[in-house]
Amino acid sequence: MRVIIGGLAALLVILQFQLWSPESGLPHVWRLNSAVAEQEKENERLRERNAALEADVRDLKDGMEALEERARSELGMIREGETFYQVADQ
């Protein structure tokens, strides 16, 4: 009977050690869950960025207004007949 109790006690100690060891136990699972949560946040941010870029591409392919807006803001272009005024800081 003592041998069985001793064996069960040893088994309990071994299982507790495995459960709480930093490499394979609960702390490792908690770190993995934290990493998964961070990756999900990053993925959501990238999904939103991709959706915005996709909308820009669609606008550039389909509409001249977006193309004109980009030409004005990024290249400083103006329409024929318009007058360009540049205000200098003092």
C-alpha cells in the first residue's frame, strides 16, 4: 500500500512540475495566447490598410476625379485657365 501511495505522490509531483514548467506548461501557453492576440491586432490593422489601398486602386482605375486630385496634391498640377498662387512664409 505504501508503494502505491508513494508512486501516486511521485506521479503527482511530476505532473505538477510539467504543468508549471516555463518551457512547456501554463506559462508557455499564456505567452502563446498573448502572442496570438497581438498578431490578431496586427492582422486587423493590415486588413484595414489593405482595404484603403484597394479603394484607392479602384478609384484610380475608374474615376478621373481621384486621378486629378492626386495630380494636384502630389505633383502640384493645375487646370488650364487656373491661376496658381504660392504664399511664402516670412
